[in-house]
Amino acid sequence: MNAERPSFAGELARLEEILRRLEAEDLDLDEALRLFEEGVERLRSARERLTTAEAKVKRVLQDHAGKIKLEDGD
Amino acid sequence: MGDPLDLFAATAPEGAYTVLQVSRRARQLVETGFTGALWVRGEVTGFKRYQSGHWYFTLRDRFAQLRCIMWAKENRRLPAEPTEGLEVFVLARPTVWEERGEFRLTVVELLTTAAGGLWQLKLEKAKAALAKDGLLDPGRKRRLPAYPERVGVVTSADGAAWRDVVALAARRWPLAELCLVATRVQGEGAEDDVCRALGVLARLHGVRRLDVAIVGRGGGSKEDLWTFNSERVARAVAAVPVPVVSAVGHETDVTLCDLVADVRAPTPSAAVESATPDRAEVQAHLAHLSQRLARDLRARAERAVERLERTADGLAVVMLRRLERGGSRLAAHGARLDALSPLRVLARGYAVARDSDGRVLRRVAQLAPGLPFNLRVTDGEVPARVMEP
């Protein structure tokens, strides 16, 4: 997982906030357009995640020192 | 010493039987006389558990009592020790303890007469202990995250439960990474192992943030599921730092783990359904959001156009008014102009005389005899000439 990418939940929450603002607030056209663009981008990103996601499975192991290790595969 | 005892032989001092011989003979008689195990019903009293793990107690009713022993290898399967006065059924083989010459029952199975028996007894005790510590409070239940990205799973690595979880999660919500902490889920040592695995889960959360955990196993017999009725396991489940879905494969029996977990699912597959959204539904939701976004943009554009139109309308009204006002002024001017027009004068019957250069001939002096000129009347011009005297 890359840390800089927002979580799916975060992305969706932002998208919903954008919509709320667009629908509820009296925004000037520039601000509205900026939000709209961001919304479109987040929609695109969320959709892409949904369509390209591939199930990942890890096995969690603990070595003798108590250190946690993750191994690929099921 | 299979032969019947010879009573006369016993009278001779040198032919006397040893104590052990008699005791052993008694054991043989008892064991053959009862032909195997039998169910006995009675009340437990004087229970004692020895260091060795063997149980000693007396089974009694109003009229008699029987000494009983239940070996550690048999009583290990039982969830709890019987309490004083507990009414039980025992499956036992009558025998004689040779060393003591004591008649007793060797118990191989023990059930309470109450529904659920000892299991229930132990469960109720554990439940009370958990309740006392607030672990069963409904207020403790945490909400599951809507869109988990990492799911910890504590179950057997080669059970059907894990296979079901992997298959369903891949179909439903492949955005989540599944992290298996493998554990034994039944048999000797399963309790310890599940507790260990739950500890590993907590440490994993420290390294890679988990959103939710699934703890469980596929279906099995009541005894197989018993691990998840352990108070220790239940406490370990309660200590997991992320919301837990318990999935101990049984539709009807609720385990202690189910009670402390944040959500109870009847099967591992149902646990996946509780813990993850359905990708298709999320896609539909996104489509809906997308429509709302588009609708907002359209509404915004329409509002802008409307405002423009309103402005344009305003302008037009102003212009029109101006024009109208201008128009009426023009009409007024026109009327005055009209009144002053020479044509109006002509219409009243006057005529204008002009020479060939267009000069208006106003005086007699300008009209020499024989001079040709033009006469403008209301509907045209006629050539004319001043008559000779």
C-alpha cells in the first residue's frame, strides 16, 4: 500500500463532501468549478480502484523474536 | 485364579488366600457380572480433583452411594468440574479397586441431567465473568468500517472457512487485503493457539493498520466449537484493537466469542458479507454520485444562463422603453413638422410658383410678362406662363 494515496473510504468521503458543498453552498463559479473538477477526478480514481482491484492474500507469521512477517499467497 | 474359591482350602493356615487374591477375585466377579459399562444416575458429592488430574467423587441417591473415579484422560474432554450436589448421568464400568478392596465405578462419560449439562454450566459461569467485566455491554460494540482495506482473519489455514473467506472476498471486495493468522481451531491446545493468534493480530495492527478482523471456523460438532466458548478466547477477542466479526460456523448456538465480538455472523462467508461492501453496489453508488455531480453542474449552468437571460431581458426592456419614449417624441416632432409642412399649405388650396431654377416667385416684379414658371400644387407641378398684357 502506498501511504500517500488516500484510503478508498477517504476518497469517497471527500467526494460526498464535495457534492454536499456543491448542492448546499452558495459558491462562486470558480470555486464550484474547482470542486467539480476535483469531484470528477476522485470519481475516476475510485472507479478505477474498483475495476482494477485484485484480491491480495497474505499470511501473517511471527518469528522467534516475536517479529511480525507477512508472506504472499494463501 | 479362575476357579471358584475353595472354602475348605481357606481353613488351613498354610492354604489361606492372600488379601490381594481375594480382592482380585472380587474384581473379576464384579467386572464379569456387570458385562461392560452402564449408565448410572445420581448426585455428585465429595468431589476431589487430584494433582494427577484424576477426579474422585461419590455418586449417591437417597438410599446408597458409590465411589467413582474418572481418569484425567476421560475428564479432560469435559468443560467443567461437577459441583457439589449436581445431578448427573455417568457411563461407568463397575470394578473393585484391588488395593483398597473397594467397590467403585470407573466413569468414562459424565453428563448433567440439566439441558446442555456441564458445558452449559461452564458457559454460564464464563458469561457471568465476562458480563461482570463489562465485556458483553452493547455499548462496547464497535461499528464496522464501510470500506475496509485490510482484513485480519484468524482461522485454520486448511479449513473450509479460510477458503470460503478468500473466495467470497475476492468476488465481493477485492480492494481489501486479507491477512491470515493461522491457528488450530479445535482439539488439544486450540484455546492457547487461538489466543496466541489473536495476540499476533493485535501486533500486526501495530505494523500494518487493520480495519476489521474475522475470527472463526467452519461448522462442527458442539465439542469442536467449544474452543470459541472459552472464556480466555472470548477475552482475547474482546482485546482485539479493531472491530471483530465472529464466525463460528453454527446457525443456532451462540458462542462466547459471538457475544463479545462486535458483530456475530453465522458462518465465515456471512462474516465476509458483514465486513465488506459489495463491489457492484459501491459501483452503483458511485454512478449515483456521478449523476449528482453532473446534475449539479447542469443546474449551475442553467442558473448562469438564466441569470444572463434575466440581465439581457432587463437590457432589452430598458432599450424598448427608451425606444418607445424616443418613438413618441419622434411622433410628436413629426406632427409638428407635418403641420409646418408646405405641402399641408398646398393641400389647403395654395400653390407655389417657382422659376426654372427653383426659386420661389413671391413678387409681381419677379413675374415679367411672358415668363415661364412652374406652379406647385398639392398633387404635382404644372408648367405655366405669365400672360402678355
